[in-house]
Amino acid sequence: MHGLSPDTDVSFFVGQTLIQACFGPHDLILNFQGDTLATVSIWSSIGCVDGDGACKKSEDFREEADFLLKLLNVAIVSSQMSAGSVLCLGFENGTQLEIYDDSDQYESYSIHYAGKSTYV
């Protein structure tokens, strides 16, 4: 794990809307639109938290395609970094997406926003 501090500012995600989910055999790319475009590229596992708070962790993005596609055109209402460099994005429909930093050898995900890139 490369790690980011839990106090890393990811507040720019609030108000962003998921406009595209791109699936690859070993990666997932999420594109968001707001004041400035944002992209999250994921090579690790994700957690899909439903409205009841139940979390399903998965490394196979295809298994979570239905969950992810239901987030299209849904705005983010909360964003934070949790311990262990977990990026947590809360959506206006009551669901949450968690993106994990779970590799000791490779990058787990990257965030591209306002001309800056952060690799975790």
C-alpha cells in the first residue's frame, strides 16, 4: 500500500456526477463531471455499499456492473479518505462506493482532477 493520509482533501468530488463507467479486464475507469472533470482509474478492489449499509467487496468489476451503472448521472454528496487510503464516495441515492488501496506492489487507483494526478 502506497497510502494517503485520511485528511487528504477529496472534497472536490462533492457535486460531481458520474457520467461514464469504463470496464476493462483488470481495471475500471470512472469519469465524473462537475465544475472540472475528474477521473478515477481503479486497479484494486471496490466496495459497493447499498442503501441499507451492506457492503460487498469485489475485485471483479463485472460482478458490480449493475451497481455501478445505476450510479450513472447520480451526484456525489460526500467524499472522504478513510484509514488505509480508502476513498469513500457517497451518492445522492443513498449508496456509497469504496475504493481500496490493497496492493503492496502496485498502484491501486489514481485520481485525476484539475490537471493534477494522484496515484495510490
